[in-house]
Amino acid sequence: MATEFTHLDPLGRARMVDVTAKEPTHRRAVARCQVQMQPETASKIASGAINKGDVLAVARVAGIQAAKQAANLLPLCHPLLVGSVFVNFRIEDHHVQVEAQVDTVDRTGVEMEALTACAVAALTIYDMCKSIDRSMVIDELALWEKSGGRSGTFRRAPSASD
């Protein structure tokens, strides 16, 4: 585990980490979250019965766009050439699980791009369904996997409910 904050200079001021000396390598990150909802809402999403349109298609495009905008949203996030973004969904009785995978060949990782894609896809689901279910909750946003770079591979251990 890191013992220093890399986004702080020796005087404690915010800075963007200097990655210019690093070699570009293939990097991948996977993030997941859930949109908790009423069973009727999940059923309507699954059957395409939400009157605003195809919820998951719109959420997928929103997530892809978001991954490409992470550096514009997060002040110390490096702009990267995003090579690919996949946003996928699993509909369960009481939630929709969102998963985003982002790949690049660059000098720094794509964890923030994957997390941003996942969060914005979930927010899009909320936005498209809020007229029928204002009780929805977006939760469990987390990095599930990252590979590439000096720090190597990380994989989150599944919980008992996974």
C-alpha cells in the first residue's frame, strides 16, 4: 500500500503526477456499481417498457462518453488516449449491475475512466427511470480490476453476496 500521496508536492500542494518518464504500456481497468430499484422498474427496463426509450442503450453510450471525459471532470486526472470502452449490464430482480471496462496503451492507468463510465451509466439509468421510481439508489461503485503499469495487477475479492 502506498505511504505517500502522489498528488501532493513536498509542501502539501495539489499537483498532477509527472508521468512523462514512464513507458506506455497496455492498461485495463474494470469498475462496477449497482442501481437498486423496485422490481417493477427492473422488469420494465428488461422488457423495454420505459417510455423514455431504450434505457440500457442510452446508458451504454453515456458511459462510453464519460470515460473519454474523465480528465475534464477530475482535476488531477491525466488526459489519455482511450483505446476501448465496454459498458455492460446485468438486470436482476432488484437492481441493474453496471460494469465498465476501459483499455489504453499509455503512461498511466484508466481506473478513473472506468469508474467515471460506470457512474455516469448508472446516473443515466436513474435519469431515465426516475419518473416511475424515485427510490432508486446507486451504490457499490468500486474498482474491480486493473492491470498494467508499475503497480501490476489488482483484483477485488468477491464478497459473499457476489
